[in-house]
Amino acid sequence: MRAVHFGAGNIGRGFIGSLLAASGYEVVFVDVNEQIVRLLKERGAYRVIVAGERREEQWVRGVSALNSQTEREHVMEAIAAADLVTTAVGPHILPAIAPVIAAGLERRFTVHQQPLHVIACENMIGGTEALKTHVFAHLSAAGQQLADEHVGFLNCAVDRIVPNQTSDDPLAVTVEPFFEWAIETRNVIGAVPPIQGAHFVADLGPYIERKLFTVNTGHALAAYLGYQKQYETVQEAMKDSDIRTSVEQALGESGAVLVKKHGWNEEEHRSYIETTIGRFTNPSLSDDIVRVARSPIRKLGPNDRLIAPAVQYYTLFDSVPSGLVKGIAALLRFDEPSDAEAAALQQTIEQHGIEGALRQYAGLEHDHPLVVAVKEEYAQMKQMDSR
Ligand SMILES: NC(=O)c1ccc[n+]([C@@H]2O[C@H](COP(=O)([O-])OP(=O)(O)OC[C@H]3O[C@@H](n4cnc5c(N)ncnc54)[C@H](O)[C@@H]3O)[C@@H](O)[C@H]2O)c1
Ligand SMILES: O=P(O)(O)OC[C@@H](O)[C@@H](O)[C@H](O)[C@H](O)CO
């Protein structure tokens, strides 16, 4: 079995590539990072360090790599010969990889019409669906018809905390022990792709929302509140009792939405939250706040980890979720110079105020009770800072 995986970064090497290799796939990574591509080609293997109570080292073997910018023809050939195409590049990169995926599919259809599955492993609702739309924009009419018949685009939810790496070995990747990969079967063509440890579900909705609105919501609170207190890592921030209480409060609110909306068992969900918080405090990991807080404009989106559960909470319970509001206000104060979206967000706030930013990025009108509450919280945070 052959898999082509776009994005040989943290989650690409640390989770998707390693699980696919363990499932018997020959994995071809596609990336733009020349050093990573060269080393993967030279070594054909890399180390994954699982950082739990004990440190466990696993070797991932039988891998190779291609540069999507300089080896386009080879990438197309690899897609033509693949059983599976996966991605973990970041939602904003999906449009950039769509043309070569479309060209690879056109090449494939001239040779054979075996089923292919495509799975985008990004932190977003409908990630693979979004990739499909980008790919279809680059396919001919005949290519679109063949893709409809022979290519299964499967949405998924992917969960494993993989921090930025600090090892001397650029290929080695340290990960947490926990992992979960839920893949929707709705668009499967023929049999589900054999992936060890993946969880196939008929309806991804409850799973992606549970993951995004618990793990990523809590992570966002820890990161944005932690940034304000000048902590460097999520682990440090979680030792601050005020921050931990806010994380727990926000997860209680998003949890109430998830339990009511999807019928998750309340006890089981409470234990899912506890497990999640335990993961944030894993002393064997050191996860940069700036990584977790990255791309605040994306994270302020109407379907993303803060606004979606906050709006749904307000709609379901007719009350403002003050924990989530704290997270949104702290996000608006994330003025990290190394993050391009943070700079753009600060500029929007300067020109159009909090209301303008919430209207533009979160789709909330100025008289929405959440906007009123976020403005109050933001002003309070600013006042505390100036003391
Ligand atoms: N790290 C985690 O804990 C984690 C967990 C679950 C999901 N995710 C999701 O996985 C995705 C990737 O996150 P990450 O943390 O691995 O980021 P990362 O920056 O470590 O990896 C992204 C990789 O994509 C590569 N890339 C960029 N442009 C490319 C292009 N045009 N073609 C091919 N490769 C390209 C980069 O060079 C990099 O190696 C994001 O959507 C993220 O939300 C991350
Ligand atoms: O990748 P992002 O930017 O959407 O979110 C940052 C982190 O919350 C995220 O990468 C988590 O570590 C991951 O989603 C855990 O499964």
C-alpha cells in the first residue's frame, strides 16, 4: 500500500506518517522544507519519541520524501500510484497543494481508475470537504466526474499534541502518548482504508466538535491567557490556578453544548475533559504558547474553537458563557510580533475596534450579547494590565 502525505511537520511525522507506516503503507512525504525532504530521502527513517511517564522510542521506516515545488512531476506520479493521500499542512495551505493533487489525479485517471481516499488532517470542521472544493477547481469536467466516481474524500478529526521540536536531530519528533483519529465513512469508495488505530465513524459531526471544542478550546484558553501573563509554555500556564480555573470553566461551557447537542454522556464527557486537562499538564512535554496560539484570525472564525461553542451556548442556554468570553477577549489581546495574523488582527482592532474585528472575523454583529461581554472583559483585562 502506498500513501502520499503532504506536510512532514509535527503532526505529519509525529502521528499520521508513523501510524500509516505502522499500518503497512510506504509513506511518501511531500513538503517544501528542503532540509526535511533531503534528510527523509537520505535516511528513509526517523525516530518518534513518545513522552509519557516513560520515554519510549519508536522508529518509523520505509519512508521517502518529495519537494512539492521542485519535484512536481514526481509528486503527480506518486499520487497516480497511491492508495491514500493525506495532508497536515495547516488549513491556509490547502489551496496551495490543491493544484498538484488535481494534476496527480488527472495523471492517475489516464492510467487506471482504482479507488483512492483523500483525508485532510487539519484542525477544522469539514477540512477534507474544503480540500475537495480546492482540488475540483483545478480538475477538468471529465476529471471531476472521474473523481466523483473513484476518489473518496473523507473528513476526519485528528488528535495528538505534537509540540515544536527542539532535538538536534531535525527528523526526530517528540509526541504525547495519547492519540485519536476519527475518520468519517460517508464517502468511502469500496472498503475503508486500512489504518491501525483509526476509528471509523458514520457521522463525524459529534467527534470533530468534541475534539475541536474541548482540546482546542482549552488549549486556546491556556495559550491566550498564558501569553498575557508572559508564560512561555502551556505547561507553565496550566500551573497558574487562575488560568486553570478559566480553562475548566470554558470546557464546562463547551461541554454543556456538546452534551446537549450531540447527546454525549455527561459523565463520560467530564472524564474526557479531565483527560484533556491531564494532557495539557504532561510534565514530559514542553509546548510553546506561541505555537498553540498561532493564527488568531483563523481561531476567531465562526466555526472555530471559541466563537462556535460560545454562540451555540448562548443560543441553547440564553446566557453568556463567561469562560469562553475570557478566551475570546484574551485572543484579541494576542499581539505576538512573530505571528502575521496577530499583527493583522491588532491592526484591525486599531482601525475598527473590538466590534469591527468581531464582525469581520467572527461574523458577530455589534449588538450581539457576546460582543458586549467580550468588550467588557477586554477592557477589564487592559485595566488590570495597566495597574
Ligand atoms: N501539532 C499538533 O499538535 C497538531 C495536532 C492535530 C492537528 N494538527 C493540525 O495539523 C496541521 C499541521 O500542523 P503542524 O503542527 O504539524 O504544523 P507544522 O508547521 O509542524 O507542519 C506543517 C508542514 O507543512 C509544510 N508545508 C507548508 N507548505 C507546504 C506546501 N505547500 N506543500 C507541502 N508542505 C507544506 C511545512 O513545511 C511543515 O513541514 C494543522 O492543520 C494543525 O492544526 C496539529
Ligand atoms: O494546530 P492549531 O493551530 O489549530 O491549534 C494549536 C493546538 O491547539 C493544536 O495543534 C493541538 O496541539 C492539537 O490539535 C492536538 O490534537
